[in-house]
Amino acid sequence: MNLELRLRYLAAMAEFVLVPGAWLGAWAWDEVVPDLRSAGHGAYPLTLSGLAEKQGVPAGQQTHVRDIINEIERHDLHDVVLVGHSYSGIPVGQAGERIGDRLTRVVFVDSDVPIDGESFTSGWYEGPAALEASIAENGGFWQPLNAADYDGQGLTDQQIARIVGGFTPHPGPTLTEPAVMERSIGELPVTYVKCLLDSPEPSDTVVQLLSSERWRLVTMDTGHWPMFSQPIELAGVLLDTVQP
């Protein structure tokens, strides 16, 4: 490989920090990570406080933001691509703003996005009070979905069993506490991945943000959990975000 090509190759290397959505741990990315690493990139799947192997650790919204920043600082990562699925788009977006020039891009995988002063519950389809009541009734945690809730999401029975078997209750304060943003998330470089089986269109908030010249939309013909239903395809989408 000549020097010019080698420099281009090295310049294209990225560090993917992969943050799972509600109820999940780092294990959710097990089938995505190998393709990222085999392409020469770094891949750091992260379990957020209070979930999976970190159950019992007290956590609020800003705890999860700090979890992400700590992972980046602990490994001294640069050229970071922050990937947030579902709920975790909210802390991922906040972390993306705070890591400055370490950030290359944020990738939201069918996720919520942070709006200053608003929480995950703010956009709940049944209204904030309904989700807050559910959390209160379950001792301060959001209880995981049941297997039947995954119908129509492009998942096999085996994949559903794996997801449900790995779930842990999600700490409620991370959902009810507001995001803290100094500027609009529309100012960050973002790829938004919309999974069409979950719903054919992004939320109204995301549609507005997609008018930013810094945002791109990618669609996948699968359900809300593409790291399980289409891990190879999802890895390809992530790799495409760092192509020169």
C-alpha cells in the first residue's frame, strides 16, 4: 500500500461507541461489533448504569450521559461515532454535544433525540403521566416488554427469546429527568436510521431536524431492533457513515 493510500485508510478509521436502548446491555451489539472491527474500526459497546451487569447502580439521565463521556475519556477516543438506539438517543445526543472535536458523527438508530428541558416521557405516545404512573407502580422502574410485543418487528422467535431473556428493568429517573442541551441537536452531524416496520415515518421532531444540512436520513426495512433482526445490514449502515 502506497503512503497516500495508507494515510487515507488511517484517516478513515473511526471509534464506534455503541449504546443500547431501554432494558438492554452492551450484549445487544454482539452481532454488530465484529463487522465494525473487521473493517479496521474500534467498537465499544456500552452498558449504561442500572442495567444488565450494572443493575443496582443508581442512575438518572445525567448519569447515562456521564457513562458515555467516561467511556470515551477512559479509552482516550477520537474520531468518535456515537451510536444510540431507541431511548439512548437522548443521552447519546447530549454526550455528542459535550465531547467537542472528538466527535465525528452521531447515529440515531430509530431513537428519541434530546431536546433541552424535555425528557423521554415528554414524548410518550400515551402522554407523560401514563408512563410516569407505570414507573411508579413498578418501584421506580420501567418494566420490559413481553414477547408478544415484538410481533411484526421482523424478528424470529429465537431472536425474540434472546431479547426478552436478556432484559432488565430500566431505571425510571433516566426517563423522567430532562435533557440538558446548550444548542439544538440539529447543529451536530447526524445520521438518523429509521426502521420502517416500527413506523413508516420519523417523529415530527425528527422530521423537523432532518431539514438541517448536517442531518441525513437512512431507512432500513426492518423493525425497531435491527441489531438483532439485521445486524449485518446495520453494521453496513454504520460503516457507510464514515466513508470518505
